[in-house]
Amino acid sequence: MDLGIKGKSALITAASRGFGLATARQLAREGVRVSLCARGQTDLEQAATEVQAAGREVWGEAAAPVTTAAVDVTDAQAVADFVAQTGPVDLLLVNAGGPPAGGFTELAEQQWRDAYTLTIESAVRLCRLVVPGMAERGWGRVVMITSVSVKQPVDNLLLSSVLRPAVQGLVRSLAVQYAASGVTVNAVAPGFHTTSAVERLIAKKIEQTGCTVQDVLDGWTAEIPMGRLGRPEELAAVVTFLMSEGAGYLTGQGIVSDGGWVKGTF
Ligand SMILES: NC(=O)c1ccc[n+]([C@@H]2O[C@H](COP(=O)([O-])OP(=O)(O)OC[C@H]3O[C@@H](n4cnc5c(N)ncnc54)[C@H](OP(=O)(O)O)[C@@H]3O)[C@@H](O)[C@H]2O)c1
């Protein structure tokens, strides 16, 4: 299936591992020029090599270039410089490291502020920098990574369960505002996937309860009708579809990709 995005330019934040990296690889295979950021330079260089290799599998020497910048999405100036360095953006993946695990009584006020800065402020800032330009050019695709916590609170992930729904509110608001400008805005809400974010959740659970890795995995998979965690490539495939030309009439949605974990009807 031709997704119709060859030659477009993508900006992907938090992309040296996990969902960001998996999406960058898939977009490179579609012939998209990809610009990646994360904080750690070493992982970022490794990621750029992998993304370039994915593009070359399909396009050989004609593969689109990959650029990187070591940027923390909570640093306003660094993000503005990154966007300026990238130039006009057609495809934007709004992604960041997740807020830390924790329940109501153990989270300090500063952790709430930090989580707001990481999860909401960074998303708003990126959209302010990128979306008006898309609208002026009459075409754009914005996808934000959220979490199943937008549909159903997740045990011990209070910051995510409270703040992620606000990101879905941003998605819906921007989708309406820019609907007539050729710009779609959607979110993908992952359930449990095999990335380093989940390894951190497992470590936290072990610290809190003294259980084993297998206990944690057994507990999660018992609640997932598919009986397994997702792969980052599966999530990236959903993101890539939402960024395609063919998904042009789909906007304002939060697509849950969770192996059936959320039990609500809608
Ligand atoms: N994996 C899951 O099961 C799951 C489920 C629901 C929601 N999510 C959410 O999906 C998002 C991506 O998760 P993932 O599983 O792909 O995580 P991951 O594998 O841990 O990768 C996180 C990426 O984000 C970068 N990053 C972290 N903080 C950053 C910051 N402040 N500025 C720039 N880059 C930053 C990391 O690189 P550096 O550390 O070098 O910056 C890394 O490249 C997170 O918000 C996570 O909470 C994940």
C-alpha cells in the first residue's frame, strides 16, 4: 500500500528508543526525511544509523537523509532551535518520556509540576511551533503518543492517568481548529509494550512489592485478552497509517492499541 508520504519531512521527538525510534524506521521505509531528537547523544547516533539503514533497505543510496539533535523536550529554546533546524515539517510525532510511576500519597508537588512540563507543556509548545506552518502550507499530520490511561486509569500511574487525558483534549481542540486547513491531529494510546519504559515500570513494581519480573509480566498479561505485550513496531504501524495521505479524513481521535486491555465499549 502506497501511503503517499514519500518525500515528506517528519519531526519525531523522544526518538532514540521505543515508539519514536520504531516510527522513525517505518517512515524512513516510506521515503520520508526524518529528524529525530532525544536527550542522550550516544543512543541518538545509534538510532540515526538504524533509521538510515531502514531507509536504505527500500531506497538504497536514494534513501532520504536522517538528521538528529540532542534536545530535551522540556527545554523551550532547544526545541525551538530543533524545529528551526528541521525546516518545514509535514509529519509531527509528539512524544516524550513518560511521567514516573507512583500513587496519590507518594507523589510530591514538584513531581506533579515536572509531569505537567513533560507531558502537556512540551506537547503544546511543539504544536505552537509546527502546526500553524502546516496549516499555511495546507497539509499536515500530527500524532501524539498518549497512553491507555486516557481511557481507564492505570494502577500506580497516577500522573499519567490524570495528565494524559489533557493531551487528548489538546488533540481534539486542535483537530477542530485546523480541520479545514488540511491538517489532521490524532493520538495513539498504547497499552503495555516491550520498550525500556516498561522495563522501568517493572523495576519500580519490584522495588515496591518485592515480586519478580515474571510475576509482573504474568499480572499484566492476565489482563490483556491477547495474552502478550505489544511490540513497538505494531504501535508505529498505527502512527504511520495516521500520517498517511489516505488517513486524511480521520481527525481528533485517540486510537487505542492495547491487545484489548481497555474494557470500555467506547
Ligand atoms: N511502552 C509502553 O508500554 C507505554 C505504554 C503507554 C504509554 N507509553 C508512553 O509512550 C511514550 C514513549 O514510550 P516508549 O515506551 O517509547 O519509551 P522508551 O523506550 O523509554 O523511549 C523513550 C524515549 O524518549 C526519550 N526521552 C525521554 N525523555 C525525554 C525528554 N525529556 N526529551 C527528549 N527525549 C526524551 C528517550 O531518550 P533519552 O532518555 O536519551 O532522552 C528515549 O528515546 C512515553 O511517554 C511512555 O510513557 C509507553
